[in-house]
Amino acid sequence: MAKEKKVAGAGSRPEARLPKGFRDIGAAELAQTRAMLDTIRGVYESYGFEQLETPAIEYTDALGKFLPDQDRPNEGVFSFTDDDGQWLSLRYDLTAPLARYVAENFQTLPKPFRRYATGTVYRNEKPGPGRFRQFTQFDADTVGTDNLAADAEICMLAADTLEALGIKRGDYVIKVNNRKVLDGVIEAIGLVGQENAGRRLTVLRAIDKLDKFGPEDVRLLLGDGRKDESGDFTKGAGLSPNQVATLMEFIERASESAALMRSAARSGDIFNNDVDQGYFVLREGGSFYQSQLCIDGHQELETIRGLLRGAGYGMNQIIIDYSVVRGLEYYTGPVFEAELTFEVKDEKGNPVRFGSVGGGGRYDGLVERFLGQKVPATGFSIGVSRLQAALNVLNAADASAPLGPVVVLVMDKGELPRYQRMAQELRRAGIRAEMYLGTSGMKAQMKYADKRGAPCVIIQGSDERDKGEVQLKDLIEGAKAAAAIADNKEWKESRPAQVSIKETDLVAGVREILARHGVTS
Amino acid sequence: MAKEKKVAGAGSRPEARLPKGFRDIGAAELAQTRAMLDTIRGVYESYGFEQLETPAIEYTDALGKFLPDQDRPNEGVFSFTDDDGQWLSLRYDLTAPLARYVAENFQTLPKPFRRYATGTVYRNEKPGPGRFRQFTQFDADTVGTDNLAADAEICMLAADTLEALGIKRGDYVIKVNNRKVLDGVIEAIGLVGQENAGRRLTVLRAIDKLDKFGPEDVRLLLGDGRKDESGDFTKGAGLSPNQVATLMEFIERASESAALMRSAARSGDIFNNDVDQGYFVLREGGSFYQSQLCIDGHQELETIRGLLRGAGYGMNQIIIDYSVVRGLEYYTGPVFEAELTFEVKDEKGNPVRFGSVGGGGRYDGLVERFLGQKVPATGFSIGVSRLQAALNVLNAADASAPLGPVVVLVMDKGELPRYQRMAQELRRAGIRAEMYLGTSGMKAQMKYADKRGAPCVIIQGSDERDKGEVQLKDLIEGAKAAAAIADNKEWKESRPAQVSIKETDLVAGVREILARHGVTS
């Protein structure tokens, strides 16, 4: 009907529609999200992180511009001016507002400052399938320390969180790299100085696409460029064949090293130093192991690895993976990625992996932007809907819609207070219940109860009222009986879906029906 | 320091500051909010309402403009254009998005559709003390029925919710009026037709200010206008003395009627029909009881009252109060207001009442805007921060900051994995714990633990390690001991704040300290 009206009344009436890239979320999904966020919150609080909530709107200059793939100014962020002409923006992540908060309250905060935050963020980007312009993140950050134990702890936190959510060891992996290693390799091939900043970014992005495109296409993106299936051409970083060869050698060794670790972990060899160290990535390398940055980065990773293994986290939980990039420009040291490794079938029956459900890293420059003094920080952000989608696949059995409320039908409009009292009596006994609030007859009321997923309805006409009775109709049994009625009439008679009980036994009678369907209250 | 820098580096560095009217919220307040929202959610779900979440951003034309006191176009709402030039706005309430949702999904929704929603809304208005540009609402609405039982239920829901939050009967009142009554009185004084729409709105707003300004100022606002203490002049509705007299008579009778009901309720006479009916407001009136609207409105209120009293809700919970206005233009029938009536002392020791913490009403036109067909609806919205502020006053005893995490000090940087394992052991036993993640010495670490509100710290230097021991220092006892040390040295010695225990008894030892401070885990 809405569609017809759109044509007929387009001039006079607004069209009821959502802007592209936004969505409405229903009760079942919201209840799952809430349970998931509570679990994450529990783990984060057990680690001593304290919640902080900053507003959705900040000054544009305070947020800065740190989105990946953001080549054009004003791209990626929803912005508007305040009454006084200053630019405001909707936050695009929870890290930039944290930096503003820390800078604003630096004198009074405990140091290190450990906070978690969850909330919606907004990206003014082109939406796609499963890619929205408003989504929820869940972040934990430790600000004000360059201690690598803070980075190691973020990895432990990520692993503990995924396990608390029911993801088994082996079904996930937390991957750790250090931006310095890759920066060092890039330095070793001579891509230095301010004049090469743009090309360095192109290189990082090309490498970040390894999982998506494969090594051959990355090679093209490092060189002259790549034409995709649709014929669109993406300009490359323009490196020389030698430079490309060095980078590709590093990338391939890094991937090989990660593969080795995973295979060791799968075989149960989860604390195997030789494999774990991944030295060979660098040690046997050629030109790229000449950069001090590279050596520093590697040594930091060794420190983190030692802390992780010492605290009992094995290669089946957290690995050093030199191929991890993370797109954000502001990372300055260790970077993290939480990946789900189990395979699921997509709609066409093809196996797919969920991939990344969160990531983070060390960003030593964000607070410095404001204060002019170094305030090192490290953190991790979970993409809530992605993770929830994965959990739904894992827990497919539990994904059935929850039961709706018990519905008290209105058989006699003069008796509304009586029906309302019945609903109240059930509520006070902890049972979700409502009186039908429409104005339609019995048939429409039954249809309403079905649509709400009601486990049963309560019926009291004048006959029952005179006898001090109510009828309970079990809608779930009723549906089964209706389905079986053609070939199994006796079954229906022996397990009637409708019973008469005394009005005073209302709560007990409803409880019995709920118990039959696995609900105890 | 931040302030000094502001001057020194203003040109090169952004200033870390929040836009006016926005605020950061800390862990203690957030935990209270969460508990409060969970209680509200529990009541709403028990009534059969299902949660729905709509996005923060909607098309401007879909939201419409229904803010109170919004005389200028584009005022009150944060708006910006999408890539395709269409106007987007941040939602200013949760009702306008609900109307869009219902219109968009009308065919498939159960009818009536009963949904609750909670989320932040945004007002581009001048902020003031306790008045922010981003705040949280909690709404319940029943859409698609003109059954007055739905309005009555909203009132019951509001009363049950406040009581579930610990607000006692007598400390709150839900006030019900009907917009039709006032519209009828306004009609009776001849303020009819499109040409008087602006004046009708001025009249409504003037009456809405009765509690704030008192009857004399309302009289001025209905007539030529009112000059406030600062000398600013507000233009009035320009009614004739006769019109003003009729309106004022109605208003004064309405207030008198409400006062009578409250006094009956206080005396325990909570189902007193003579007082409750409030007939005399209209029956003994003069010219204003000639409007059919007025009579209809009154009869609707009588129906609602019958449903409420029949369901057992007395005048000590819900009253008919003919003086309630509610500023929003879109209400078309019954309107509700939840008021907290208990007095508290303000900072200067003067008694103040909290006043309104929520309100709502029937809005039969909002979905019709889209569909062109009548879709009657009624709902209620709680102002979450206002209500929370009130609860904080009521539960002042519980408002102390919760304990922070146990902090494992780092005495020996070579033993980080060992300290981290201790923290883990505590977490796995359900105790919040963290290893110190900074790089400073013992004194700074103790200061950090104090700032975090840690109940105790765990200390293990090489001596303790060699003996397989740890030291537990109870910071709360320690602080007491330090305060008492001058005059009560023995007390300190008899209840030492620091004990040595075996490392294997870590969890038990910490539990003992937590139990001493009222925490069981």
C-alpha cells in the first residue's frame, strides 16, 4: 500500500523510507547484541578497564581525519556547522574522541588510563551488503604508557573475550604485527622522506589487500597498477621491479611463517619456539633487514611474544604474523587483528571464512596532537555486528525467535479492567503478558496472538466468567494439532490444546503451558 | 598545563574541548544508568512491548518538525545534506522515527504494534544547566488502536516503572489530561479556524508555564504580554479580558481539582469517586462547557479513569489533572505526565521538587502524514538523566563510588609474565584485577592504585618470590590506619593493613580483604 501511495501522493506526503546505509533493528537481534555486549563488558571490567562515554558529536578539528581510504577531504565523515560557525562532526570511531578526552583531562587522570567504551559510530561512506553507515564498536584502550606489556595484555583481552563468547580455541586467532617492521622494509627499499608519503600509503594499502586479492594482484598494485574484472584500473605505487621483488619476498615469507605457526598450533605444538619466533622472515632476508626500524619492530614483537607465552597464551590463540597491516594511518607500533578462522557455508553452499572481527594497535601520536607532548597509547576495537553475525552462525541452534507475551483476549469490552487485572497477575508472577489493545473481534485477536509469537492466549467470555473459569489455549500445541489433524485425529483429542481452569489457578495454568515449551519462570 | 598550551600552540594544535551542550560520562554514572535502564526494560517487556532500534539519522522530511518552542524553521534539529543533496537530520526524539518505521512496514506489523525503544536524541538548542544537546530517552508506544485501554495501560506502565525503580507511592504521580478538553475550552472562547492557529499555540504555551510562572504571569501571557525581571518583553496571545477570564477560571478550577485529589490521596482516600471525577471543573463552569470537543475529551478521561481504578490504580498513583498541557503540537487526545512530588534540598538548602521526569500522549496524526490513512497511536517517554538524578537523591546512601580493581604491582620488570598470571588467576576467580602497566616506580604505582580506588595491591619482590609468598596491602584499612596513626599507634599494629601470604593462597587472601569491605565474589 505504501508503494501505491508513493505515486499517488508524492507531492503532498513525505515518503516513509530510511536513508541508504542505515537500518532498523528488531527485538531478537537487539536481545542477542545486549547479551554479547554484557559478556564483553564482563571480561573488560575483569581486566580493570573502566567505562567512559563520550558524545556522538565532536568538533571536527578535534576528531582529525584518520579514516582509511580517505583520499578526498571531507570524505568519510558526517559534518555540519554549529550556530557559531564552528564545524562539528559525528564520531567515526571511538579512538579519536578518547584522545580528545585524555588531552582535555590529562592532569587528573590515573596514568596509565584504562577505559572501555561502546557506542555507535558513523561513516559517510558508500554502503554495501553488510556495510552500514551507522554501526557499533566496542573498544578498550590503555593510554599513557609505552610498556609493551600493555600491548600484550590487549591481545590476551581479545583472546579471553572471544573465548568468553563461546568461540573455541582454534576457531579464532589473534594476529600481532608491528608497523615498524613493514615501515623498516619500506625504508630499506628507499621509499623515504615526505615526498614518498603518498606512495608509502599506497604500498600499505596494496599489502593490506593480500587476503582479498592474492599475491599476483598485490604485485601489480605495487608496480604500475591493476585492472579489475570490470575493467576499472587502479593506479599502483609505481615501484621499480627490484623494489617490488624485495617487498613481495618479505610478504611471501611473512605469509609462509604465519601458515607454519598455524599448522604447528593445529598439531598441538603450541609453544614451539623455533616456529614461533618467525626469525627466518627477517634473518634470511636480503636487503630489507638493514633498517634499524625493522630490527626495533622485530625486537618489540619478541618482547610481546615472551609476555604472551609467559602468561600461558599459545600459538593456538595468539601468533606473530608479519603480514598484518591494518589500514589506519595513525598506528605507530604493534598492530592487532582478531580473525575467526572457522569455515561456514554461504547461501550458495560455498565455504567462506568470517575473517576479521576486530583490530587495533599502538598509536603514540593521537594525544600528542593536542598536548604537544608524547602520550603513548594502545587499544583494540571490536566490530560488534560482524562478531554477532559470526556468533549467530556458531550458535545456529539458539537462534530461534524467543516466545512472545501471553495475550489476554478481550471477549467483552465491558470487562477491560478484569482482563487487565489478569495480565497484571501474570506480570507480577514474572510472566510477560498483555491484554489485547485493539478493537477487533476474536479471529483478528487470535491472528494477533500468533503474530506476536504468544505461547498461549487467555479467554474468558460471560459463560466462563459466571463459572469463575478461564480457558487457556496453547498456541504452539494448537498449531501442531492443526497440522496433524488430517491423519491423526485421536492425537488431537488426547492432548487438547485448550483447557478450562479456575480463574484463581491462572498463574499455575500458564506456567504449566510455558514449562511445556521450555520456559520456566 | 592544557590551558597554557592552548595559548602557546593555538595556531598549530587543535584545542581538546567538547562542543557546548555535550558531556562525557564516567563509569559510576554509566553503571547506574545501565541498572536503571535494565529495570525499565524489565517492566516494559513484562507488558509485552518489544524493543526496536532505529538509526540516529533520518531524512529530514520523514522526521517532520514537531519540537516545542520552535518558532523558526530549521531550529532545534541538527541537519546536513547527503551526497545526493537530500537533507538528513539527527533524530530529536524516538516518536518521529517510530512513525516512519510503522508507515514503512505497515503491512507486516502486528496491530496494535507495541514497541519500546531507548537511545540518544539530539536537540540543536541553547544548552543550560542540566540541559544538554544530546540525551537519552526511553519510550513505549502502542500504535494502531484508538482503544482508550491503550492510554490507560501507558499510565499503569509509567506507575509500575517508577515503583520498580524504588520510588514510593506518594512520591510520584502520573497526571492524565486530554488535549480535547483544553482545545474545547479554547474553541468555546471563539479562538477557532486556521487564522487563529498561531494564537492557539501561544495560549497552550502560556498555560504550560503555570507551574513555572504562577497564574498572574499566565494571565499576562494570555493578554498583551509579560515583561520578565531582566526587562525582556514576551508578546502575549492578545486575548480580550473576557476570553482571558474564562480561560483563567478553567485553569484555576483545574488546579484546584488536582489539589483536592492529591489531598484525598494523602489522607488514604484513594478511590473517592466524588473527588476523582473532577466533574465540577466542567459542570459548574460557564461558557467553556458548550464545546462538543470538551465533552468528548471529558468522557474519554472518564473511560480511562474507570479502566485505571478498575485495575486497582488509585489517586495516590494516577490522577486526572485538567491543568496538564504538554508542549508538543502533535498530541490529539489524552496526554500524560509523570511527576516526582517529593521535595529535596538544593545546594543552598532550599526545598525543590524534581517535577516532570516523563510524559506522552495520543498522537493520531503522525503515521497518517505518510500513509494518508488514520493510524492512531499513544505513547510515553522517560527523560533518563532527569529520572536518574532523582534516583540518586533518593538513594544517596548507595551513591559512593564502586571499588576499583585489585592492582598487581610490578616490582621486577623481568617478571611481568608472573605478575600477569597473578592478575589472571584473580580474574578467573571473578575478581577484577590488573597488572600495573606503566613504567614508574613503587611510589607512583601506589598512587595509581589509590587513584583507581583499588581495594588492595599485591606486592612480590625477589625476597617474597624466593619464599613463594606475596604481600597484600589493604588500601582502605591502610588509609584508615594512616589517619589514625597519630593518636592510635597500637590500633594500627593490631590490625595491620599489610600481610604476607603464600602465593598459592592469593585468591583466598584477596577475597578476605574484599569481604572486609563488603564485596563478595
